[in-house]
Amino acid sequence: SGSGFLETYEWTGDSAASQYICSLYWAMTTVTTVGYGDIIPRSDGERIFTMAAMIIGGAFYGYVVGNISVILASNDVNWRAHKERLDLIESWISHHRFPAQLRRKIWAFYKKAVRGQVVWDDGVVFAELTIELREEVPSGNL
């Protein structure tokens, strides 16, 4: 029979706590997809430090990916305006402490109402144009 994880990764602890730390290290290494590599922690302290590094590294990676996603998504002006409007509506609903059912109805109404809106008002933008530019803009496009 082959050697198990504890023998392969040189677990030499006598206590149940040491065995638990070693097993937790194995689980964290597997779940975080870090891999087992050539250099392995040999003591409980090293295993605990390595697990903490995995957690911090995974959290940092998630933070970076999340921020990149937000940056890419926020480039859309309409999306940003809709988000800000819905945030204001959510704050208004929370401020007034409406019953839960009424909150859901108001929220559903505004989510549907805001979805079809655009940031700009064609009439306002058109009115700001010079007379020459207004004459060039086809009326069917407004």
C-alpha cells in the first residue's frame, strides 16, 4: 500500500491538533488550487503561516479581479447613472422604513422604470446645439 498524505508531507506531530493542522493545510491547498509544489511546510507553524498566506493571497486576487470588473463595467455611462439612481431609491426606501412588502413593490417598480431610461434627454441636448448643427441633425433620429 502507498503512503498517505500525512506520511508524504512529513507529518511528525504526536498530537491530534498537529494532525488537524496538517489536514487543514491539505484541504486549504486543495480548495485554493495553490498546488503542492516542491517546497512544503514541515512544522505546524509553517503550515499555519502558509494557510494564512493562501487566504490573504486569495482575498487579494478576488479584490483585484473585482475592481477590474467594476472599472470595465463603470465605463458605461448609462449603467453608472442607473446604478446611482437605484442607490438613491434604495436609500430613500430605507430612510422611510416602509414595510417589507411595500419596499419590494417600490423597488420592483423603479428597477423596471429605470431599466428603459437613458442618461440624456434628447430635447435638452438638441436645444444646446447651435442653429447650424440643429439643421443638420435629421429629425427622425430624435
